[in-house]
Amino acid sequence: MMADKATIHDIARELKIAASTVSRALNGSPRISQQTKDSVLSVAKQLNYQPHKLAAALRNGRSNIIGIIVPTADRNFFGSIVRGVEEVAMNANYQVIICQTYENPAKEAAAVEALINSRVDGIITSFSKNTVNFDHFLKAKRQGIPVISFDRTNDDLDISKVLIDDFKGAYKATEHLIQQGCKRIGHFTSFQNVSIYKERRRGYLAALEHYSLPLVNELIVESNMQLEDGRRSMQKLLDERISVDGVFSSSDLGAMGALQVLKEHGIRVPDEVAIVGFSNDPFTLFSDPPISSVDQHCLRMGNIACEIFLDEVKLNGQAEFSPRKVVLMPELIVRGSSLRTSS
């Protein structure tokens, strides 16, 4: 017999008792004597018995596993969200499974299906930028699996949501650039079907309007908001000789790309062009100059998403759970890329 294949039937044969007795002993049933429990645990350890978690989930309707779906796990923002979820989940005796979509709706749908088949107790997710059909999440919800979205959400879905006030974050970032003397502020953004980018653009426009600065459409550049996109967006403005003295990027990677191109062209940051990013990724501290950014409180966002899940699962279907929407307030972190000491 292979040690890693041991079952409750092997333990039962060793002790010459019924498999049902072994099962009850392993689950701490008060109907089983302490002496029998000790014997079962001792033999289970000798045989390297590992409980079949999926089978247990099928029996008791609870797997104590949470599925987390993110676009990519190698971004600090999403990594911090996972850490925030795990902090709360582990204290509540839950484990997590992490799935990546790489911004692909088909991979996202496949991940949801895999998590449903794994009998997860809940799904915490940030939608792919390209997702327009959310039927896979509705399927999970119909099967009694709580779905909580964070950061990238959809108002048409009747699920709980945790996000920051992207509008206010963008407004603060743009206002700061204006207060530093910027009058022609470029805005690097992404697909407007994604709520966060739509709200950040709205905050940028509101700040311009409040301070009576004209909207210049050619200053708004849309891309995927990765490092190379930030470089291309900044280069586009320079190549087309579009006058710009400030940049508000909807991602820190875009801001870093802009900073690189400006330095390569000998354009002084922040004196000639000031820059603010979004997310407060750790690398923003170590650029030259350090990049100002909007902090999204991602660790807390992950904590709250898991707390909402625990609140919903506690009801155990006995009462209807009213979806919650938690909006965190962003914080502008001012650093050398935007602070003009002479202004």
C-alpha cells in the first residue's frame, strides 16, 4: 500500500473497526470515545493519511476554500489584494486558490467554471478589462456561491463590491498638478468600458472644469496602460508637438514610461513636465525622481472583500444577503515627480 494513497478504509482495517467509526473519529464526533479517537489519529499519522477535501466538501457543503480571480498576480496591486484576502481568510480557517485571466474573458470564464467544480465557498474577483459578458459570474451566484468584485466592478451586477473613489483620486491628482502651475495636463487612460478608467477620466475632466482650464482632446491618450504604453503615449505627444506641462496617468506603469521618455529627451521633471500616477506601486519610490501617485489602500481592500464574504457565508442561505458596496477614500502621495518647489 502506498502511504500517500491511504484512506479511511485502510485505517479501519488496521484497527479492525468500521470505516464510518473512523470518519466520525476524524471529524471529532462526540459519539466516539477519546480512546478510539486517539487510536485513529495515531494510525492515520502512521499511514500518512490525508483527507479528501473535495469529498468532504460534497458531504458537508463547505470546502473552506475561496477562489480569487485576478488579471495577473505579478502586479503589486493584485498581489497586495491577495495578501489582504489571505490575512482575513486564514484567521477564519479558509484557504485560497488564485487564478489569473491575463485580461482574457475566455480564461476568466474557464477560471470561474474550475472554481465552481472545485466547490469553492466564494469567489473574489477583479474583472478582465475586456469582459463584457458576465454570465459566468451569474452562474456561480445562482449556485449559491457568493461573488465579490474589487477595483474593477460592474454596476449592473447584483453583487458586493469593494473599490476606491476613483473619481476623487483622479480629481486630487489633477488638482495637485494645477496647483503646481500646470495648465496643459495630459491624461493617459485606458478602455472606457472599464469603470475605474471611466471614473478617473471623469475626475480629470472635473478638475479642469473647476479650475477653468480648457479640455484639449489631443492631450488624452488611450492605451493598455503598461510601461511601453506610457512610453508610446508620451512619445506621441512629443512627436506631434503637443504642448504639455503635466501628465496624470491612470497607472503608475504609464507614469514611469512617460518619465523615461521625458528624461531621454532631456526634459526636466517636474520643472518642465510634472507627473502623477495611480496605484502607489513600490517602484514609484525608487525612480528618479520618485513618482507622485494615488494610493488605493489595496491591502485594506482585500481585507474588506474577504470580510464581506464571511458575512455572507455566515447566513448559510437562511436569510437573503443584501449586496454591499464599500468605497474607500484614496490618498494622494506627493513626491518629486510633481512637486515644484519654486511654485
